[in-house]
Amino acid sequence: MIEDGEIHATISKQNGMVHFHDNPEKYDNPAVLRHVEQQMQHCISLDEKLESMDQEIAVNPQYVQKSMGVREDDEVGGVFGGK
């Protein structure tokens, strides 16, 4: 992970102790801001897609029928057939 740059640390060869360091990346330049904005837009887009899919499922007749059927079974006695 250290070699891949996923974390910033050094390992002491003498005793195997790991020393963690702050990320050397500075977040005060336009490129980083642009990257963050792109990632935020991607997340917003995914959220909109998820909401749309959720809405499609919620109005799908098969889903509604199955979800209502499960509720009716639960009210009547569930799996064990009680009254």
C-alpha cells in the first residue's frame, strides 16, 4: 500500500516500526478543485439515476403485487399458516 501511494508511511528496517506521514498532496490548486467537482457531479448523477430506478420499481405492477402479497401473507399468519 505504501509503494502504491495508497497510504503515506515509512517502515523502519531496524525494528519494523511503521511511521505514518501526512499526505503530501496539496489541495489548494485548480486541478484538485476541478477533480473534486467532477467527482461530486458523478455522485449527483448516480444519485439521480438511483432515484429514477427506485421510482420505476415502486410503480412496477409486478413489484407492487408481490410486495402487497407478502404483506397479506404476513397478516394472515405468515409462513406457518396461523390465523
